[in-house]
Amino acid sequence: MKFIPTEVDGCMIVELEQRADHRGFFARAFCTDEFAAHGLDTQVVQANLSFNHKAGTLRGMHRQIPPHAEGKLVRCIRGAIIDVALDLREDSPTFGRQAMVELSADNRRALWVPPYVAHGYQTLGDDTEVLYQVSGPYAPEGERGQRYDDPAFGLQWPHEVTVISEKDRSWPDWDGKPIA
């Protein structure tokens, strides 16, 4: 695997190193030794699958607050998304920065989103599926979010938002306070 740093400290694009032959290719999609060598959490306690009917569907911006650490390895396995990591960690050298990465079934990239970093994505096509490997259990009492169109962040989504949950539409404006 190739690990490519982004604008957000600890957030990495993970690319496959394919071994191809006449049958197709083989590639390692996750390896605890390689993740650990890059300082990334290697624990996987759950895997989640998200299916999205319509292009323009937006999910996010979600985060957990301490002590509910939840790092995510996000991969689009059908269709394509713009995946976003937004750093709201007080002690981070990249506090306030964002990483926007296209993940698709075609490019086979993944994005590692560190704990306490807000995360969201927008689908670029219909019938899109996203697979997450998560390093901590979901804790409803630790869930927080920020509105996807909060002017404090200046997130530039590629398409009009066509589908969004009421919860994601209703997250508050950022109050300027770091979360961790």
C-alpha cells in the first residue's frame, strides 16, 4: 500500500499496490503492520456499509467527542464520492484545515480519517456504496456534527445537495471551540 499525507495531520490517502497478471490483480487493502508503521490505528472493531440511492446525497459532517475515539478507513466500493475530513482538534498542527479526496470503485483509493476529525461525503452518482472500517465502537452519547454548509469551513461540495437527512441538515454552526 501507498500512504499519501493530506492537508489534515494524520489523515492519509491509502492507495493499493496492485500485483497484476492475466487474471486481473491482487492487492492488500489493509495491513496492521503497514498501518502501524505509518502511525495509524490498527484496531478494527466494526465495519459499516452505506448505500446511497441518488447522486448528490450528502452524509456528514460527523464526529465523535472524547473519550469516544473513532478512526475510519473509508472506501467507495461502488460508484464515486467526494470524501471530506475536517480537522477540529485543538492540539492539531492542521486545526481548521480540510482534505477533500475523490474515492471511487475505479480508483480504489481509501481515506484514513483520524479520531475526532469531522467526516462527511457526497455521492457523485446514483447507487453508490461506501465501506468503513472503524477503530472504535459507535457511541451515540459522543456523536456530534457540524453543518455541511457552515460558512466557517468554506467546504466546496461538487454538486447541489439532493438528499440529506434532517439530522445532518440541522447540525449547528461551529462555535469556534476545538473538540479534542
